[in-house]
Amino acid sequence: MTTISLIRTVGIMALATLAPLSANADDTAVSETKTAKKARKTASPVVTAVKKVKKVKGRVNDKADYFIYLYSASWCGPCCKEMPEIVELYKDIKKSGKVDIILFCQDKTPAAAKNFVKNFGIKFLTVMGNDDKAAKVPGHSAPGGIPHCIFVDRNGKQITSGHPGNILSEWKSFTIDNDAAGASSEE
């Protein structure tokens, strides 16, 4: 066997030995991607907890990455004044698929809350804010006054809070900033 033939044979044997290793690396990458997708499909702690709260109307987006907790009531003049704008803005928020609004209605009775929802055509999930189970929703905290918003991630970690006019006008920037922060911390 010539030297060149020997080198070719050794080279082919080396490639044959390495091929399964690279296939395993590809399989691992695919497996990690599937795991990440599966984790994304599981309900977030926010979704799991909010489904236990007394519902007035609506559904929560199970796949949302962020939630805007809105604290409002039918008896609150400023709440009623800004609700038409919030209902309109919700159309864009819903289209994003990344963010959902959950209204923690501060009305004392479900009947009052239902009228509030009906009168303003509210389509986002509305739950009774005075339900004991509302306090168990990750990131939920009773506001000092209403109207009020808390912007949280899917685990209930608070990103920001304040007046709905401020939070809702900036909702896209909160998702972009936090997505970028998450990406840089993973690198």
C-alpha cells in the first residue's frame, strides 16, 4: 500500500468515525429546540393561576409571553373615560400574540362587572379582583388606587407598573427591551 493510499484509508476511517458524532450533535440541537418549544407550549404560572380566579368574561392567551394586569371598575370615572381607548388598543395587542390584558375588575359584584364589560365591549379576560384567588396570581398586587396597570412576564415577574395611559402606550417597547435582555443573558 502506498503512502497516499494509506492516508486516504485513514482519512476515510476518521470521517466514518466522526460522522456519528456530528449527527449526535445535530440530534442534541434538535432535541434542545423541541424542549424549548415544549416549554413554551406549557401554560405559564400566570395562566394557570388566573384560570382559578372567578371569571366575568373572556379568555386568556395561553401562549402570551407578557401580561398587562389592568385594575379598573365601573364606578371609577377616570377608568370609564380611558376604557374605550384601551378596548381599541387591545386589538393591536391581541394581534401581536405576545401580550395579553387581564382586567382585575374592582367592582364589588359580578353583576356590576358584567355590565362594565358589556357597556364598553371589553373582549379581554376579565376576572373579579376581589376574589381571594386573585391574590395568588403571580405578579398581582392590590393597587393603591385605580386605574392602574402592572406589566409582567409569563412567570409573573413585574417589569413595570403605573398609570394605564403610560403602560399601554409603551407596551411594545417593554416586550422588545425584555426580549433583548433575555437574549443577551442567554449568550
